[in-house]
Amino acid sequence: MAEPTQQSSPADPPGPTGYGWCAWHQGHAWGVRLIRIDERGHHLACSSCRQAYDLVPLADRP
Ligand SMILES: [Zn+2]
């Protein structure tokens, strides 16, 4: 019996980037980052909206 040398994860890890809803252009996009959290929920923005609106992801702030 051969043992697998590497394990494949069945699900995508909940990383800071991924596919999600961009709250700025109101659509789904890849590479969204968490920009803001308030009482209305999590606000994610895609890379193009981050450039257009000069948004800094929460994780990139000091
Ligand atoms: Zn966007």
C-alpha cells in the first residue's frame, strides 16, 4: 500500500483572500479582502475597488 506523500485539503481554508461579495461594486469577485466590520456585518472589497477607493484591508493596517 502506497502512502500519500501530501495531503489534499477537501475545502478551501478560510484565508484572508478568496471569493466573496464585494460591498463596493455590489458583486462577487475573487481576491476580496476584509476592509471593515460594523454592526451591518463584514465589508469586503475586491482588488480593483481597493485601488479605486484607496481602501486598506484590516489585516494590512498597523
Ligand atoms: Zn469590487
